[in-house]
Amino acid sequence: MSDENCHEQTEFTARLKAMSADEQAELLRFANMVQAWSLRGHRRTPRYGTFAQAAQHFGTSVERIALAVEAHYWMFADDPTAPPGERQIEHEGE
């Protein structure tokens, strides 16, 4: 893991820990919606979608998508060194 990715991971972890229980629950609810959207898209194309595509679909920021993906147990970025908007959503065990 590069220093930049390690810093990003630490920042996400700190943001998650700083959230209230209600905020964490909302983030996980949103992350489940992102996962469902991504899996549906995979039926039409060989990819699950980028963070930018998900952000556009949900009318939110790429940063919020990145946080949702990071918080979700089954999702991750295909290339954490890529610019956030270009990262592909991947699914563990799917």
C-alpha cells in the first residue's frame, strides 16, 4: 500500500469513527444501495461501475461514494491508486 493510499485509508477510518451511530447506520444503508446499483449494472456490462458513475446516479459526491464503498463489507476499489472518480467498484465474493 502506497503512503498516499495508507493516508486515505486512515482518513476514512477516522471519519467513520467520528460518526454517530445514526450517521453510521445511514452510511451503511446508503452503501447497500450503492452495492445493489452496482450489481444491477454488472448484468448489462462486464464492469460494476466507477465511483463517478455511482455519484452521478445517486446525485452525490465521489467522496461519499468512496466512503460508502470503504464502509461496506463486500465492496472495494479495483485500483486504490487511481483518481477516486475513475476507481471501479468491485465486490468480494460476487
